[in-house]
Amino acid sequence: MFRSMFKKTYTRLGDGGSDEQVKSKVPEGMWRKCSKCLSPVYAESVRNNCYVCPKCGGYFRVHAYRRIEMICDSGSFEEWNAKLPISNPLDFPGYEEKLSEAKAKSRLDEAVVTGKAKIEGLPVVIASCDARFLMSSMGHNVGEKITYAIERAAEEKLPVIIYSCSGGARMQEGIVSLMQMAKTSAAIKKLHEAGQLYISFLTDPTTGGVTASFAMLGDIILAEPKALIGFAGPRVIAQTIGEKLPEGFQRAEFLLEHGFIDAIIERKDQKAVLAKILRACTKTTKTGRLQKEYKYKNPLTKINNRYRLKFGKNKADKSAWDSVLISRRKDRLTAVDYIDAIFEDFFELHGDRYFADDKAVIGGIAFFNEFPVIVLGQQKGKNLKENKLRNFGMPSPEGYRKALRLMKLAESFDLPVLCFVDTPGAFCGIEAEERGQGEAIARCLCEISNLKTPVLSIVIGEGGSGGALAMAVANEVWILEHAVYSILSPEGFASILYKDASKCKEAAQDMKITSGELLNLGIVERIIPERKPACSDNIDEMSAYMSSKIEKWLNKYCAMSKEDLVKQRYERYRKF
């Protein structure tokens, strides 16, 4: 009844931004029709909800200037290249008339708007595609505007944010349109060489040549919920392979699961998230802070001072096997526990950009006393369901590739890296070998050894074999009192050398895997004391102690030159 009553009183919304007005006695534009759920919705409600349907949560496409208005500080946008001469390189018949129609209909000169603005006071170059203009296909002028914006950002030392929305290359410009893929990609490379951040934000749809060029080259790649993202269109793929595509294929959630984007961000949160990333990765925002002493402001300072224990004081006499059992306890604190307790504003980044997002490895941007860092952790679960999700803390190749990707991101933007190591070992399954487990670990060892930013690794539970070492090539390695770090599990060691897995207790003793023994061997630089085995009951005590030591570590290593950091790390491992 309600729907039929307003059948002719709304405007269609969500079909690329083109509004089809219907004759009505109701004021024009008061009601809109959601293209997702087909419900009539009050236009003001849609605007107030960031152009998201208040009934089904469907995302309407946003015009370029509206997008900039939503993301940037009021009055801060300065547009570049608002008008360019018409480009018709193939003299394609009827193309210039089509361009004129698109200009009149969209009130745009081209399918992308570019310029300089501020987000929460931070300067940025921004580009926003607009689907109203020939589905934001990329021809010469689109490629030129984007390339110019990137080049100018590199010159002015500014980060870049591009909101992509495109049907792909513009057919009427043929091979010249194809060249824009190479041109924009080359410009992104120049921006990276200039040390500037590039955030790519994918919206619905991002397909074809845009996907296969600048859209997928971000240092950080974000997407809106359920956005269609892919190279070939789903209908083309289905017709080519003659099979029904899986549900959700080529949607943002599909890409997140398969490791190609860092996060899906709701529209209402986008400005805050972008500002957080800019604060962390924009070098100008950190200038001067590295030259100051970090003032530890944790309210648990009294607790911290009270329990600054020397290793061995009040320590029960425990065997190596006891430490092994403690390190494996279900209630033992995990990487996420320490990240939440020690750092602020942790923003998780996902995926290896090749195959998947391995949930046995977590990582992202965080702040330690307002100073930005990259935090990584090997993550176990605390129950069977969580352990299945996390693969019992055993990373696959994509987990190590994700970790290395984030460490290289840290290097690009001078962010210290802190790793929490806790794994029984790298996953040893058929599929892991097929995808190059050994190569992934070896690549971590090679690249991290030369990483030009400080690295600290803390063994918080099990440090099992090369699977642990891949995230423990650091300037310093610390270990919790009841954590262990070994070439192999005691059970595996006993099976190989003693031909009897039941001799695991003797193996643990012979392997020298406890914190005290590792300190004596020079494998670790510091032991984090545990008055009682680390669990939720003493997380405040543990995190306060660790925070005070991390503060001093940051002061020491952030003051070192890049060359000295690499030299110190090399010499650390050269001595063994």
C-alpha cells in the first residue's frame, strides 16, 4: 500500500547517479528509490546517512564533489585541471557529441575531479571518480588528470588518495585509453620513490583497466562494503568458463578474504580512518617527535614500578618442560591481548596481495604514546573455534608475505616495527608447500635483515623453528620468562634424535630453550618477568612493564641512522 501510494513520487537513486525525475505533486527530489531494495526512502534520510539506504544498508553512488565534501575539511579543496581540451585521438564518430551530452548531464568536464585538500588538518592530494560521466571510463583526460595530480603530489611531498569508480578503459579512445594504464602506474611508481603515501579507495564498481592499474597499486587499499571490484566483468567470466560464479564473487568482501585489500570501511567512518592512516604514514607529522623523549603516561605506572623485577627473583624452580607447558596454556595472553593493552588506535591491515589473508598473522598501524608504529603478531585462538580460524597460530606462506608487506610499508614511512612471536611453527600442509612456504620464510629472513627501520621481536609463547624466526630477525629479541624458543618442538626433537617422542621432557632439557638459557646464549637481549604465568589476571602488570621497556627501546633505536640500524642487525646475527 505504502509503496504504491508513492509509486510516482520518488526519484531513482543508485543507478550511476543519473536521476530520472517523475511527474508528481510532491516536491521534486523529496523521495528516492533505493536501487538495491527498491524501497522508497526519504531523500533527507539518505543524505543524513552518508548516502546509504536507511532500510537495507545499500550504498548509493556518490558524486565526485559530494565525496570530496564528505571526506575533506570544509573549504579546503583546491581543484586542479577543472577543464581540459576534448581528446578524440581516433576521431571516433559521434564521440565528441557523446562527451558533450555527458558534460551537460553530469555538469562535469570529465569523469574524475582532482585537487588538493586537507583531512583533519592534514594536507593531501585527492582524486574522485564520478560514474555519471560515461561510467567513469578512463580515457586520455582521465589518465592525464590523475597522472598530473600524482606528479604534483610527488613534487610537493604530499600523500595521495584516489577514490576509484570505473567501468574500465574508454572504448572510443581505443589503444590510447589502454596507454593510460601504463601512464598512471608509472606515476604511482614515481610517487613511491618520492616516499609519499598512496591510499587507493575502491568503490562500486571498479573494473577493467582501472583495476589493472592505479586502483590496485595503493600502499594501503581500502574498499566500500559490497563494492564490485574485478578485472573482467562477472558476466564475461561466467560466459567464458561456462560456470555459475560463487556468491559474492568479485565483491569487496571476496577480495578481503583473498588478500587483495587491507580493509572494508563503512562510509561514515572513512574520514576518521583516512586521518588515522595519514597521521601514521605522513612523514611531516612525525618530524620533531623522534627528537623528543617519550613520556610514559600509562596510569599503571605505580603497578609498573612496583613489579620491575629482576629475572629469577621470587621465581619458582621450573623445568624446561614446565615452561613448554606454560607457553601452550589456553589462557595464556596472545598477541592481540598485548596489542590492545599496550597500543592505541590499532588499525588492522589485511592480506598478502597475492592469495589470501592469513588469520594466523595479524598486523597493522598503531600508536604508542601517540607515536605511530607497525605492530605484527602470530595469533593463536583461546578455544577450538578461534584456533581453527587462526590455524592454531601456524602461519601459511601468505601470512609471512603479509608480515613482510607490512614491514616494507613501515620502512617506506619510517615506522618502527614491533612483532609478537607465538607459533608452534609454520604450517606444514600440502597447500603450504604448493604456495611456497620455504620461499616465503626465506624472503622474510632476507628482506627483514636489511630493513631500514627499527625492529623489535618479543617471544610471548612458543617460538617454534623457522616459523618463529621469520618474524624475529630484529635489532633486539625479548622473551617472556615462561616462553620458549627452539629449533623444533621437544616432541619432534625427541622423535628425530632419540627415536622416541615420549622422551620430550629430556629433549626440552637438552635443547636449551628456556628464557634463562637463551639469555646466556645471547639469543635474546631481555627477559620479561612473569610473577605468575601471563594471563588475563595480570595483563595490566605485564603490559605496563613491557611498555616501559618499549619506550626506552624506541628512544634508543629511533635515534640511530638507517645505516647503523642495518649494520647492528647484521652484526647481531653474524656473531652466531
